Amino acid sequence: MILTPEERTKVGEAWIKAGIDEHASIVSFSRFILHLLSLGAPPDLLRDAIRAMGDEVEHASLCFGIAKQITGDAIGPDNMDISDIMAKHTDIKGILEAAIVEGCLGETFAAHSATFAQKMVGEPSLKNILSKIAEDEMRHADLSWRFVEWVMETKPDLHTFVEHVFNQKLKEFAALQDLQENNASKVARLESSDNEALLERFGHLSTASRHHVIQKALKEVIKPRMAVMLKIV
């Protein structure tokens, strides 16, 4: 597909942002690995967390590589301040909440988004990259679910807390989704449908597609797995 200079800039910026987000995930998994060590987590969780951190390094590299192919400019991450990497989520409840928000929810949404996005693009190499990212992110989500399950098995008294966090975060998320829907017409005026269609052809979902994917992930993965884990009838 032949792109105008303006289109190249827009698509390139979208992939640069994706690369920055993936790069930031390296820090999250670094912190998670240290938390696993502090809690005496079983070897399979530790091994899979280390693998996941390596996946995020690769994802960031792939995203910046796509941006370079589109814009012609070599772009990479900036220096990152990690001085407060362990300042948050220092107790078991904080660690659990982070795993639920960033992993059980965030990584599941990311996996479904990449799966949906790869169906929207035509370029085979880009489809392959998105397919790999989707597969990796689903493994990362599963790791978080397994971690929460392990904590609940070893500390049954935290069952009520875990249920509260899930319910609270889903309630907050539903409110955010309603707000985004109410503002959909404003978004449409600010960001043309042509621009969204362009980005979607290069692996970045439109507002409508993101909403669809999130609802699908909630219905097919998150709520059913929640119900099994929390023994909700």
C-alpha cells in the first residue's frame, strides 16, 4: 500500500507508542519477578514470568522495527527512570491487585486486541507479528491468573479481597466504557473515520473495534474464569 507522508507519520507514531508501551511492560514484569521471589512462588511461575519479560523485550523491538519500516527513521526507547520500581504494591494485597489489573484484565484485553487486529491487516509479515504478540499476551494473562490462584490456595483468607478487587475493577471499567460510549460522537468529530480506518489496516484498532474486543474478552474469558476461580455459582 502506498502511503502519503502524512499517513506514514500517523501510522509510524502509532507503532512507536506501541513500542513504548511494550517497553514499559518490561519494568512491570521485572517487578513481578522480584515479587514472586519475595513470596517464595513455585518455579513454574518464576520461569514463565522470566520468559514473559523476554517476550516484552521482543515485542518492543518488533514495534519499533515496524515504525522504522514505515517512517524510515530508526527509533527506540528513551532512558527509563526505575528508581521507584518497588515503591508500589509492596504488600501481598498490593501485589495481588497489580496482578489482577495488569495481568488478568490488561493482558487478556491485549491478547484479544492483537488477535482481532491481525484479522484486519493484509500484510502477511504484520499479521504474523500480531499473531505472535496475541499468543504471547494470552500466555502472560494465564500466568497472572495462575499466580492469583496460587496465592488464594496458599492464603485462603485473601479470597474475599480478590473477589472485591475483581468486582471493583470491573465496575470501574464498565463506568469508563459507558463514558467512552457517551463521548463516541465527540471522538468521531475529533478523529476522522478515515484516520481510524487507516490505522486499523496497520494493526491499531478503532474505537468501535476496541469496544467490541473488550466486551468479547469479558464475556468469553474474564468473567467465566473469574467465576471458576472464585467459585461463583
